[in-house]
Amino acid sequence: MGTARWNPADWSAYAASTAGKATDAVFAARGIDQDLNPFGVALRESRDSDLNPASTAIIVGLDVTGSMGMIADALARQGLGTMVEEILARKPVSDPHILCMGIGDVLCDQAPLQVTQFEADIRIARQLERLWLEKGGGGNSCESYTLPWYFAALHTAIDCFEKRGKKGYLFTVGDEEPPLDLPGTAITRFLGDPPQRDFKSRELLTLVSRMYHVFHVIVEEGSHARHDPRGVRDRWTDLLGQRVIGLSDHTKLAEVIVSAIEVNEGRDRNQVVKSWSQQTALVVQRAVGALAASRNPTAGVVRF
């Protein structure tokens, strides 16, 4: 997928169509859209095309439990256009193909994973708004942020890696802790894969890091992150090292993602921060202040 090209006019019209609408009107789904159901999906593909000859796969996985629907809402109304247009203008990577995910809890939710296609045009937004904001989750202090890792590792095929040996990007976004493991029964139930053993989160990170640079964005405005900010960050840092990003203003998610990609691709961190307007720069500085460039295209987890 991803054969078309981004048109700012299409985005302007789309953004105008969401103005003044309640979140439930923009995200009208009351159950999982079967086009976004990962059950039985063999592959989501990011392929080069005439309009996108050097595609870069970018996955953005959004926690849709509890109040975290505000992340998808802000991205659909404004952030998505900023993210795509800034990547195209700044060119930290070429020809972005974006796939969005909705993330819940495999122990409690009906739809702990929803997956769009890799797209390069306004279809990114059209598919994003089809996510079901289930608002479920459990009382176990974590959501199933590693189910997207499993899916990305085993159910995506991306030309940036297969043709050019260049990793894609995977960002999960939410306010809770990482789970210790992913039950094999959940993989079978929600993805339809043959019966699996349980996977430790570190195993899945190693698996997905072969093809993707993996980051987690902690939504600091979220209730769990506010209740235990140090605990949430420490547990993520123990798993991901410096690729843990604190997001102090959820409306700046797009700018933070773009900045993280820029820094990871070798751009000077201070210059990246200064490239944004004052208030945005403060959020970006807090978010990417500890990030360093990836040492090589196949580098794994970067640690302090």
C-alpha cells in the first residue's frame, strides 16, 4: 500500500470537516471495523511506487483506553497533517508511509489491537477515524503495548528494510507501563496465529528491532502517568533505554515524533529543538533531550 502522495489541500478539507465535532462524532465506530481487525491478516505492506520510490514505514500505535482517546482525537484534527507535512518538508526520512494502530488490553478488551494500512495520502486520516475508541483497559497498570511489536515483526513487509536495509519507525503512545509478557493465548485469539508460547517483552523488542527503530511516548497528562510518573518512566527506560519519550502536551505528539526521527537520523538535537516555535520547542526539548542518533541503520536498542 502507500501508492498515492500527500496533498495538503486534501488535508485542509479533511481538517475543516472535523472542526466543531465531538470526539464521538469524528470516531463514530462502536465496535471494531473489520478492515482494521488484525485477525487473520498475513501482512500489512509498505511498498515503493512511482510516487513514493523510497518509502519509509512509520507505525504510530495509540492507546485508546480510558481517556487516551484524546490522543487519537488530537492527531485526527491537527497532528496528522503536521506530522506528514513536516516529514516531507524536513526530509529526515524519505516518502513516509504511515500505519496507525489502536492499542488496548489483551486481558480485558474486545479489540486490543486495530491496524490500518500503510498509506501516504489522506487515506491515513480516513482510516485513523475508523478506529474504535473502546475506552476499556484493565486495572493492571499496563496496556498491551507489545502486541503491536509482535504484529510489526511478523505481520508487516516493508521495502525500506527489504530493499535498502533501512529500518522503519514504530512509536507506541500511552500513559501506562509496559507489560512483562504477551500471552500466547492472546496472540492466537486476536491475531489468529497458530498456538504460541508466551513472549517476554524483551524477546519481542529484540524481534521487532530487526526491522524497526522502536520508541515509546509516555503521555504525561494521562491518569496513570500522573499517579506514578517515576514508576512508569523507570519501567519503560529499563526496557527501551533512552528511546522513552515524555510527552507533556498531547497536542504536540506530531512534532515530537518528527523530532525523534530527525535526531535518530543524525540531526543536531539542539537545532531540531530550535526549529520549532517557542511553546512547541519547550515540549520537544523535554521529549527528545536524552535521545541520540542511531549509530548505524541496523542498530538495536540504545541505552544510557
